[in-house]
Amino acid sequence: MSMENKIFGIYTDGPVTGRVGNFYRILYLFSERGSVEKEVMRRVFQHNFKKDESEIVFETKDDLNKYLYLLSQEEDVAGVCILSVEEYNAISEEIFTKTDLLKAIEANAHCIENMDFRPKRGLFGKIFT
């Protein structure tokens, strides 16, 4: 997957206020276009997990992965690459440009590919295929 048409993210795992146990929570989701809108994130969560909650949290990493796949379909991107806060902190210490950061995230993150993604072709792509 190329870095274009991809969402990158950072998550944390641990306790959540008012709940018992450890949960997975997305801290940031962004692409080269900017942040993924909170309303889009909430809508995908509520529609697919049937939970009407203000905070998006997951009980298992499988649920987190399922959500990220569904979000990649909703946002029509090639995939999502996500890593933990600890992993992000480890790779970001020596990085000074956005491009280098995205490359480092992609190289070290857990990436989920959207199998239904079809890149949009320009005029020449349509003519020569």
C-alpha cells in the first residue's frame, strides 16, 4: 500500500473511567488530508457496534481491528495503519518531517488493508486500461 489514500492512527489500551477492565481507545486518526472527523468515527461505531456512547472504546483488539476496517470502507481509503502510544513515542523521537513520520508509522504499525478499495483513475488511466 502506498501512503496515499491511507489513514494513520494512535491508540491506547488500559482502564477507562467508570468501567472495569482494560479497553482499547483510539486517540488520533489522520490522513494526508488531515484529521478524520469525530462525527464520522462516531457514526461508524454506533452503526456497527450498536452502542450509543459518547466515547469510542473497544473491549478487544479484534473489535478495534473490525472497526478500523469498517472505517476504511466508509472513508474509501486503501487501509488503516495504527500503533500504540508507546510504539509511536519510540519512533517519533528522531523524526522531523511529516513524510518521515508517516513512513515510520507505516513501517512499524499494524496495517489493515481495505480489500474493497479501488483507486480512482484519472482520464489517462481510463484511456489506457
